[in-house]
Amino acid sequence: QVQLLESGGGVVQAGDSLRLSCASSRRTFSRDAMAWFRQAPGKDREFVAVISRTNSPYYADSVKGRFTVSRDNDKRTAYLQMNNLEPTDTAVYSCAARDTILTAPYYVRVDDYRYWGQGTQVTVSS
């Protein structure tokens, strides 16, 4: 059974930083697109960032310039470095994975992903 396990969430103040980690059990991790989504209370889950199997990142406009997505294939782990956090970033952050081909586009929809972690809470106070 595939497992994605997030860690690194917490309670911080506006302007602070956090780094989320997503450890994958998939042996094909190096061929996966790894994405981060978030869901705030009362809102739909929304795309945050994705890193392709070729290590190319893509971000939602709301986090561009503040968040950085990365991956370590040897550790089968994806990361989301979040800087200059704002109260509007408060949400449960989940990582997601799917297998891809080399020429795949960026996958940004919830329905694009088959595998999901349980999520980690990020709370940013003003």
C-alpha cells in the first residue's frame, strides 16, 4: 500500500518560515510528479505547487516567490519550503503523487492525483 507521510506543520507568526516534508513509499518515486495542495476551513482544496520528475517546479500565483518545492529522489521525499508566511496560508497541507512520462504537463488538479498523504496543519497568526 502506497504511503505518503507529511511532516513539518505547525503554528507560526506572519513572516515566519516552515518546511514541509513528504516521505513516499513508492519505489517509482523518481518518476512521480509530486504536488502540494492545501485546504482552508470551509474552502475547496487548492493547488499550491508541483515538481515534475525532471525537477521542474510550478507554483500557484498566490505562493510564487514565497514557496519553493523540491525533491530528493534518494530519500524519496518532497519538500515545500514556505517563507514569509501570511495568515491566508493557514490550511491543512497535503502532498500528492502520480506517475508521469517525461513529456508530461504540469498536473494541478486534485483529480490528477491518485496517491495522497493525510495532511499536516499549518497555522499562521497575525
